[in-house]
Amino acid sequence: MKIAASGGRRRRAGFHSAIRREVPIRTFNDWNSPPPGFCEVDMVAHGGTSVAGSFIQTLTMVDIATGWTECLPLLTRDGSLVAEAINRAQSLFPWLLRGVDFDNDSAFMNDVVVPWCRQQKLEVTRSRAYKKNDQAFVEQKNGAVVRRLMGYGRFDGVETARMMGRLYAAARLYVNFFQPSFKLKEKRREGAKVIKRYHAPLTPYQRALAHPKVTAAVKRRLRDQYRSLDPVALLAEIRATQDELGNRVDRRAGQARCLQRACTSTAPATAATFAKTLGKTVTAGEPRATHRRSRRPYKTRVRMPSKLDPHLAAIEAWLAEQPQLTALAIVGRLSEKHPEEFGTRQHSIVQRLLRALRRRAAEQLVAEESLGDATTAAPLSGVVDGSGYVGPDPPTAPPTEQAWKATWRGQSVDIASTAATAPSG
């Protein structure tokens, strides 16, 4: 069908397809407990509900052996920025990178990233197309770390990228040193049932200390860094940066420049002050600043002029004289006076007008009756189930001779005589 639609010409494959074919595929079953240094790499888009224009991307790298996670903000989806971010992540990981596993995104499968990785002696692999479970490690961190910190709003601009870098700098220490996670130990299938067993929850820092292929110098450096960290202070820094980013979510870069910095008013003075507030916002149901969506003012609906507006007084006069008039009868009277404007096609708008007028008359009637009864009626004694009612028994059949009186614009109307002829609308 594609060849026939293009006039018999085949579409030329781009160079991204050629590079993609050169990169070997690695599935989720092919890792086989690698040493620290092999990472899965993915990008998270912070475009909100639209992918139009330029917005910030988060490059997420997860070590397979330990679960060590590094997140870096990118201003745009560009191959050169991806190479710079991987180079920056090399200085953040406690050990040397040995391999990277990408998906089939063109930001990775291009003539910049793949040759650069091979030049840096990094083993390059990719997942299968449309098989997200091949990158299960990084996909899990995309939701548990990136989306939980940043939410699903739109972020763009250089200043916002700097704030995101500050947020990730505090979050990487908190997640890697103080946040434990599960890791799959074994998985077996019994018929249609899949049984999974997990290791005890550990932090990436603890897994790195227990791994036999991590050198003693790296473990000593990690222990020294762990002793110098304060989890409460890191969490306070995360919350303060989230408050600043909350002022910029779903805003353009130019609109966000004039915003007041949130850290001047919302950030606690000390870590002890912040520790006293932990848990209170969750109990009150207050979402994080990056998850709060800005309320946009709704436009007021402007009522369009109706063809019945010039004839409203005449219609109300007809209803005052004959409340049983139907919409067809009113359309007939209007078409006799103005045949060029009204006909059977205007039946629906007249029905809506009659419904509104009769509803308004009923509300006025109920209000007048409630005002009159409020001065004379006294509450009956007894419980609310009706046991205290001492009045006469209710009639078992509808009234036949008694006529109730209603009022339509000051005139008495016999509702009982017109109930059979009044339209339902």
C-alpha cells in the first residue's frame, strides 16, 4: 500500500536505521549478573500534555548490578548533549562505566552517540523495538525516581534546567545512600503461574559494599561519603527545590523569569525545623509542588442572542392568559406574525424557553408557599420516621373535585383543569 501510494517508489531508509542494525540487541534475560558499570539508559520527557516545541528531557542511567541511579537534565533531545551527559555521569558513578544499553530512540541511535561510546570503550547494546521490559531496570526508576520527583508537568528554559540539576544533585545522594529497594533473586514458572523471589531490600550503597567486584578503594570512599551525609538535610533541599520548580511547571521560560524564588519563604531555616514538619503535609493531603497543576481561569460563556428575545414579552403574555399553551401552538402564532423568521424548525428553542419559564414560575410558587407556611406551621413532635404524625390519613386516590390554585404573573390559574392538556416539556 505504501509503495502504491508513493507512485511505485520505495521510501529510502535513513542512516539511523543503518546504525540501529549495527548495534546488537540485549533482552532482559541476557544480563546474567554483570559487574558494576553496565547501565541501562533512557530519557524522560517533561513536555506535559503536548510534545510540541522544545522542552527539558531527563537522562536516566541505572546500574544493573547495584541499582545506582544518576539523573541529568537535557535542554533538548540532541545526540551531542546525550554524549556530554554520559561523560558527566562517568564522573558521578563511583566506578568506571563498562557498557550502556539504549532503546531505539533516534537520540541514541545516531552517528554521534554510538561512535562516541565505542571510542570511550563502552559496550553498546539496544533493546528490541516495542519491548519496554527489555529495559525494566531503568523504566522502574523513571517512575519511582524521576516522575515522583518531577511529576508530569511541562518544564523548559535554562533556569529551570539549572534547578532540575540542583534537585537531582540532592536526590542522587538520598536515593543511592538512604532509599532501599528490592531486587529480583529468582523467577520460575509453574504452569500459568510465575513465582518470583526477591533479595532483602538494600540501598545501592549497601549493594556496592557487598559486591565482590567493587575495589576496596571505592568502598572506602563510599563509606567516607556516607558518614558525611544527612538524610534530613538532603530531603529538605529536595523539597525546597521542588517548591521553586512548582512555580515554573507548565509555564513558558519568559513567564517564569519574573517569579519569586520559593526558597526565600517556604524552605525551612534548619534541618531540625524541616524534620518537625515531616508527615504533616501528607496527612493534610497536600501534594508536592511539582505535582500541583496551575489553575487556569475559565473563560466566561457568553450567551448568544436568541431569535425569541424580541418576542419574549408576547410569549409571557400568551402564557399568562393560557398557561396550557404548547410549544407548537406558540410556534404557530409566531409563524403567523413573522412567517419569514419562524417555522417548525424553531420548535426545540421554544420548548427550552417554555421549560425555563415554567421552572421559574414553579420556584416562585414554592418560595411564596414556604414563606406563608413558615409563620403558621409548627413542628410536629416525634421521631423522624413519622410516628409523631397526628393528622388525617392521606387519600388513597388522586383528588377529582378539589382544584389547586397557582399563580402565573399575578393571575390565578386552575392547575387541576389544565394538567391533562399541559405539555410535559
